[in-house]
Amino acid sequence: MPFLRLRHMAILLTIFGLTGPGFAQSDDASSAPAPKVSIAAAYTKEINEAAVFIGRAEAIDEVDIIARVNGFLEERAVLDGDRVEKDDLLFRIEKDLYEATLQARGADLDRAQANLELARLEYARKEELLKRGSVPESERDLARANELVAEAEVKAAQAAIRSAELDLSYTDIHAPFSGRLSKIAVSEGDIVGPSGPQLVSLVREMPIYVSFALSEKQFVDIAQSSGTTDARAEPENLPAVRVILPNGAELEESGQIVFVENRIDPTTGTITVRAQFENTKRLILDGAFLNIRIEDTEPTTRTLIPQAAVQRDQRGEFVLVVNDKQMVEQRYVTTGDQIETAVVVLDGLQPGESVIVEGLQRVRPGVAVDAQLTGQAGD
């Protein structure tokens, strides 16, 4: 019997404990405070929208330098990869043979001039004798022909001298324009010439072209926004062209459109556009692939929100909006360009609406929140 009493008491204590203050506290869980979140208001801003294309850098001038005369390479005046200015000496070919040839041509000219003088004297003498009736007219005509032949020989000798002078000048090879050299392909002592190996290539670095292709729609959109398709229009009437370098940095200087192709390529449906950059820091290299960004000439008013507010699921990008009843709504949006830490919203959100930027992991659609305004993306 004592054992049964103890068992009954334990059951009563258990029931009492379940119905005591501790059990009542579990019922209060539904009245917990609303989670705190930070929100930012969507705002509007005038921005110059941009489109991004893939472009390729093209040197304005590039040339393979070869020797114009045959001979031994006597001197290399530059090193591999040197930057040179226009008319800088690059190579020198042995001159002795060409100097000797020039002297020989000079001697030929002296001989031809002496023959011409003799022919003129002979012609004058025959002319006088003809007047006296001492010689037939045919001898006078022959003397005149000999004088003309002598004049032609003088002209040929003068031309030969000019040719020899040119050959001699070609023994010094100069840079045709300012730029940067490639690896030099010859050594001192090599025999070089017009049919021999290329000496070096030279590429102009400043300025430089960047060419890219636009679809028909993109071309029309840009032409309408700028009001012109003339590459020679005033620069302020053309859209600004920016380069994004391979490391992701944007080139400080902007480019100017200098050429627009006159037809659409029927195989690709695109039109080629070329921009010119001064490339003062030589960061754009010939042949490099780059991202090109073209900005509108007139700003457009757009709605922006912080980038941190945008989430993504299988349906696409969405934001969590806090309405005027402090309730959370899920809203799918269409976004555009990123502007620093903000992103453009093209559809799905109105200016002034509040989106959650902090505390996203603590809430879900349909719950009430304690929202604290932190500002807007542009602050």
C-alpha cells in the first residue's frame, strides 16, 4: 500500500508540472517579436546606359622590314623589342661595294659629258662646212644624230648615278614610323637582301584601332541614340567608347569612332565599327581581344536598388519587398547593368518600394518584419 501511494503522488506531481508555469511559457512562442531586417528604398537616377561587345585591337601601321639591297649586315643598331622613333637607324649593310659602284657611275657620266661636248663641236663644224658647200648635207645630219646619242648617254649616266645613290642609301635601314620592334631575325655578318630573310617587324603602338561588330538592331539603336552614323561627325555627337582590359580594369581614356562599314555582312548579319584610342600608356596591344563598352550620348532615368538585395532561384532573379503593412513579399524582377554597388531594375519594382538588404536569411514571404531603413543604393 505505501508503494501505491508513492506512485499516485508521482503521477499527480507529473500532471501538476505539465500544467504549471513552465508549460504555459511554451504557448507564448507564437508571440515572439518580428525579425529585424534592414531595407533600402528603390530610387531613380539618370545614367548613361552602355552595351558591351567583344573587340580586337589592330595596329594602324605594321610592317615587315626587309633589306632593299644585297650585302653583309655590318651593324645592328637596335635590340629585340626596342621602341624606336621615326627615322631611327635600325641596321647598316656594308657600303664599300655601293660606294665603288657610285664612283664608277660618276666616271661614266664624265665620259658621256666629254663625248657630248665632242659631238656638239663636230656638229657645229659640219654645219659651218655645209654653209660653205664643202660637205654634203648627209654629213651634217650624221653629226646631229651623234650629238643626240651623246645627250642620251649623258642622261643614262645621270640616271645610273641616281640609282647608285639610292642603292647606297638603302644600306642604312631606318624606321619608317615610330613603334615597337619584334624579335630581330638576323645577326651581324648575315647576308641579307630583297629575297633574303625578314630583318624585323615594326608595329605602331600609338594610336591604335579597336574593331568590333554590331548586330543590325544594335547598330540602329546606337545610331538613333547618337543621331548619326557618320564616323566623321563631331566627337560630341558620337557615343563614347570605353575599353575593358583583359584584367578587368577599364582604360582611363575613351576612344572615338573613326570608321563604320558601309554594308551589313550577309554571312554574320553584323556591321564592323572601328574606334581609335590614343593608347598613351600602351596598354592595348595589337591583336588583343577586349571588351568594348559603348555609352549612350543622352542619359536615361532608371530605377536602382542595392546589388545585395537581389537573389536568384530556378525562375530567375527576385527581391524581398516590405510592403506598407510590414509584410514580406517575393517579387521577381528584370535587372540591367550594375552601377557600382547598385543594379538597374528594368521591370518588377517601382521607385520608393523598399527591399530587404540585410537579414534575408531570417525571413520568408508572408511574414511580418521589423524593418529598419538604411538608406538607398545611391547613398
